[in-house]
Amino acid sequence: QVQLVESGGGLVQPGGSLRLSCAASGFTLDYYAIAWFRQAPGKEREGVSCVNNRDGTTYYAGSVKGRFTISRDNAKNTVYLQMNSLKPEETAVYYCAAGEIHPYYSGSYYLNDYAMDYWGKGTLVTVSS
């Protein structure tokens, strides 16, 4: 049974940091891209960052580039999202998702909902003083 379980969310002050984890089970990361999405109250879900587990390439939305870092530990079947310099407007439920890698697509393709096959239930990040 395929499962993605997020953890690491919580309350953080503006300018602070959090590290989210996405533990995958029931499949091997090697053939999938793992992406982080977020959905703020009243807004559409948006792609934040993704990693292609076949070649290790990463991609970031412009709004988080330079502040967020995606990484992976294939031995643990886990992907992380290190978030620094967090802003109040980044308060959202953060989801991880897995999408099968296709040879014709790369980069930002995996920041789209339709590219994803499996989803976690999300973890809430609240940025507030």
C-alpha cells in the first residue's frame, strides 16, 4: 500500500525555520519525483519544490528559491523540505506528493497537481508571532 506521511509542521515565528519530512512506503523513490505543495486558507494549492529521484535534479518555485531546500535520503525513503526565513503569508497546509517520472518531462512539470500520482494528508505550518 502506497503511503506518504508528512511531519514537522508547527508554529514558527516570522523569519524562523522548519524542516518538513515526507516518509514514503509501499514504493521505491527511485522512479518517482517527490514534490512539496502548499495550500493557504482561501487559496489554490501551489507547487513549492520537487526533486527527481532518478537524477537528483531539484526545482523551486520562484517565491521560495534561496530560502527552501529539498533533499532526500533514499536509504530511509524520505524527502525533506528545509524552510528558512519563513513569512506569515506562507502559513499553509504543506503536502508531499509523488509522481512517476516520465522521460519527456523535467523540472517544473512536477510542480503541477496533475503530475502527481500519490498524496500525503498534509502538515500544517503556521508562521506567526
